[in-house]
Amino acid sequence: MIPVLVDTGLLVALFDPFDKLSAAAAGYMKEHRHSLLTVSPVIVEAGHFLAPGEKANLLTWVRHGGLSVAETPVSVYAELEVTLRKYADQNIDIADAALIWIANQTGARRILTVDRRDFEIFRLKGGKRFELIDWF
């Protein structure tokens, strides 16, 4: 089964109890049991928004199989650079470019994100669009 992609906002909402979307994230996770996939830049970006204990909880959850994390090897940096330049007017970040890359690699198009506007604009190979999942 093709996994659902996870962006930073969902992870922050899951691990920051004061995030305005915390209850929505927890509720979504209780109701849905599909496999989840993200990229390592998303984990790093989420850590930027979390307190130290919350960062540790995120890493524990990942270690225990909460979601799979794909590394972004240096060999794909040229592809990420092309994506960053293509969407520079959208102020795209490396985490989003890496999500586009992993979507193209795996065929995963469904995504849990708070950045709806950006992921409605981003295109995958063949002009395909991301499928944004309503979770909040």
C-alpha cells in the first residue's frame, strides 16, 4: 500500500500540546491507521518548532514506528535544487522540495499538511497534483 506523506505541521501539532491544531492531529491519528512517510528534512524542520522534550518525544515515536523516514541523499540535491528554483516565488523550503522528491520516487500523492496553498501549487512528474487530506 502506498503511504501517506507527512509534512511538518502535522508533526508539530502532534507533539506540541499548545499548538492550535493539536486536538485535530490527535483525533486524525486515532481514526486513521495507514502507513505514514516523511523525509528527514521534515523531522529537522519540526524540531525547530518543538521544545526539547517534545523533540525527544517525536524521535521516540519515529523510532517505535510512528512513521517511516526517507533520507535525502546528496545524490538527489541537484533535483532538489531544480525544485527550489522552480518554486522560488512560493518561498519553498528544503523540506517541501524533499517531499516532492519522495512523492515522485514512491508514487505517494496523499499528504497531511497545513501548507495547503503551497501543496495545491506544487506539481509532481507528469503534472500530477498532491491529494491534500482534510485533517483539521
